[in-house]
Amino acid sequence: MSSLHTPTPDEKRSISTSSSEEIVGQLDAKLSTLDPSCDDEAYHKVLRRVDMRVMPLVLIQYLFMRVDVTNISNAAIMNLEQKTDIKTQLHLSAQQWVWVIACFYYPYMFLEPISTILLKKTSAPVWLSRIMVTWGIATCCIAATTSYGGLITTRVFVGALEAGYFPCIYFWTFWYTPAELAIRVAALYSMSSLSGFIGGFLAYAISYANGVLSGWQWLFILEGIPPILIGIVTFFALPSYPEKSSWLSAEEKDLILRHLHKDAPTIHGKTFDWNAAQLLFTDPTFYSFTGAWICAGVGGNGISFSLPTVIKDLGFTDSRMANVLTMPPSFASFALVLILGRLVQKGKLNPFIVCIILDLVIIACYIVLLYVDSVGVRYFVLIVSTGASGSLYPMLWPKRVQALRGTAMAGLGIGLHNASAQFSGILGPQVSFKVSIALMAGAVVFHSLCASGCFLSISDVAWVLMHGPIQKYSSGLAHRVQAQTQLRKSDLEEKRDSAYVV
């Protein structure tokens, strides 16, 4: 393998403050600054090694994280007929239960951006292991609560301690290009869907352990122990950055670093920078993506936080079987997100168009839930809407990462967007289907704006949705999509080889 020059941080990773005149068009996320002399086969061999080190552990972490997030909805109806459910034993009203669900998301939302910065300040193995061990302990403590105040307190602690786990996507940007992230983010979100499947089964099985301890108490204990154990493993097994990975040779590290986009986050980049914050908040895509995140989260994902109760309220099953019947909707989401993620990665589907279609499907499902009385039909559209809503975020994350430049901007942007997603847990369980329909209509608008890169005319949106090489046809339009643009004049001077599109 030929010797390769490793760019310095200033050469490759500094946050660009270029004016819009320097931006000449849209560079597809699949292109990188990789030298044409690099061995494509060697790079993919290294990528497979990275996947084996990073992906299994992160996916398992996220699976149990989502199990712990959603277990409160399963606990809501466990052993309801025996009067040993959590609401009866703690004497909770319907409004108090809404606060029990929502209180988790307030500290999570406010601490998420800070936790993302601390992930870079420390390292992924240190910070993620800290998160997992502490949230596992706090989850087990929920089993000891005997009052509404105690339940609220422990839920707030779980939210505060768990904040920051999701920025593992930020951690991935040190290893993968936006194009490579597509299928990996889809795999991550598929674990969220799979957690609903597993959580429903565990709630059903653990409900039979109702005895000295109630079923809901056993649920929190048994689902709190695995994160503690996985967190300990994470500290020793998860790699931090390519530059610090002793299991990679110098040439393999060089291959990974040169394959990343020049504006990708780096170990040498600033953890926080005011210029990066200014660039982020003056970037039109920050507001379009934030709007999309909130509308899709509250309008689409909100129902998932009370899905077992919604299914039980259909009136054709008891509490145990209602938890079992959450499994088909979760599996539908699991399968759909993997299929769509693979097709997007292969370039068969445009992620923005996929999101708009999913928005419309969710709207249609909610209309059916409003006006159709047939139990079978209502359950079927719950399966469809759950599958569609669970696929929205993973379609957008690679494009969101693509529009963020530099270490500080990526860290802050990812943290803030994931924080905005927490409105789904705060408001989602409380909104009606009519409000959800209005929010999903808003999601259609914001997804269109995300595609355009800024607030453009409808014709401009349509053009960008075509994913064409716009710099060949309209330099003026290229300037107007600055925030979604990766190609500058300096890039045009570099030699590029289409064989190195990954």
C-alpha cells in the first residue's frame, strides 16, 4: 500500500467560515477527500474491522437504553386486573401519570447538548459507560418507590443520567462518512423498534412474577441490571477515536481519516467554539431540521409512549395480551427502517421524499383512527403508523450530519436536535389525533425545507429533491443551498475518482 500523507487538522478539519460565493454546488455525501491512490478494497476491509469493533456493542447499548425508556408504558398496565399495577399501588391519577411519563424528558432535553460536548471532552468509552452504569442503577431504584413523589424523583434522575447516550451518532462521525452512516443509523433505530418488541414480551412474562414484589417492580429491576453490566464492558471494549486505536495500523488509521469528509469532526477539533455556534444558529437548515424533528416526534412518535394503553383501550384484550400486542407494531417498525435504510444507502430512494411519504401515511392512519370504529382496522393502522413514525428520524440523520461542519458545530447541532426530539415524550402522549395530524402536516413542510437547505420557493425545493448536480446548471441556485452544500472551489481543484464512492 502506498504511503499516504495525513492532513493536519488545519488542512482538513477546521470549521469553514467561507462566504457563500466560495460555494459552487452540492457535493453528494458519498464523496470524500480520499486520494485516488488509496486501495478501495483495503479501505472496505478496514471498515469491516471498525464495524466489528463499534457496531455490535453500540447496538446492544441502544437496545437496552430504549427498553428502559419505554418500560414505563409497559408498566402502566401490568397486572391491572389483579389491582397490583403501579397506578393502583402508588395511587396515581390520570394527570399524575402523564407527568410520570413527561418528567423523564425535561432533564434529558436540557442536559443532552451538554452531555454531547462532554462526550468529546472525555471519550466515548468513558462517557457512554458512565451513562449506562448510572442510569441502570437509577432504573433499579424505581422499584423501591412507594409514592408519586418518589416515582417522579427517580424518573427525573433516570432522564438526567441517561441524557447524552444518543450522541453515539456524534461518536460515529469520527469514523464514518455521512453516506456510510445511512445504514448504520437505520440499524441503530431498528434497535429502538426491537426494544418495543422485547419490552412487550418481557412485560408479559414478568407479569406472572407478581408476588412478594409486584410485576412492575420486577420489571424495573430486571431491565435495570443489563445496562450496568454492559456499561462496564463498554469502558474496556469500545474504541474512542481512530487515532487512538492500537488495534489499527498506522496505514489503516490513515485510510479512515483520509476517507472522511474534510469538515468531519476530529479528535483535534475544539469541543466548543463560539464561531461554530454562530454558524449553526445562522444556518437555515438548523431551523428546518428542528421543526421537522419536533413535528415528527410529537405528531408521529408520541403515540408510542402510550401504545400498550392505546391497544388495551381498543377493548378486545386484557392487560397482559395488550403488552404482547405491542410486538407486531414494533416489528413492523424494525423491518421497515432496515429496508428503507438499505435502499437509501444504495441510492435507490431519496430520504427526503421517503420522509414526506411516511408523513402522509401517518396522517392517513390517524384519520382512520379518528373515524373508523372497527377494532381490527384500528389495530392494523396502529401497526402501520408505528412502523412509519419509527422510520422518520433514521432517514434524516445522515443528511443532518452532512450539513454540519467541524467538530464543535457537529457536537452542538447533534445535541440540540436530539434535545428537540424529547418533545415527543413531553407532549406526545397528551395530544389528540387531530393535533397529531396538524403536526404531521407541518412535518411535510419542514421535510421539504430540509431538502432545499433553506427557505426557498417550491420550484427550488423540487429541484433539490431531484438530487441533481446543481452546480452544472445553476450557480445561483447552488449559492442558495449553502447550508446543504459540501462542495467549494477548492474542492474542484482536487483530483477525484468516482471509484471511491462508498
